[in-house]
Amino acid sequence: MEKSEKLILARVLVGMISIAIVTLALLLYNEYSDLFYEQVEHLLVQSMIGSESPLVSQ
């Protein structure tokens, strides 16, 4: 193999791995985003318990 052929192969492999990682990240986000937001909301509510802010008391 020539050096240029190895570089093309490396670029193709890096591109395919990058596409796979982005696809996996999008699938995981779509699957677990609601759960993540519920946990964040729960943590925010728990951190504000006992606060005397009018917004929290409503």
C-alpha cells in the first residue's frame, strides 16, 4: 500500500467512526432526554425546599 492509500483508508475509518458516534449520541438523547429532564427537575425542586422565595412556594 502506498502512503496516500493508507491516509485515505484512515480518513474513511475516522469518518465512519465519527458518524457512528454522532448517531449513537442522537439515539441515546432521544431515548433518555425525558428521564434526564425529570431528574434535573426533581433535583432542582429538592434543592429549593425550605427556600422562602415566592416562586418556590407557589
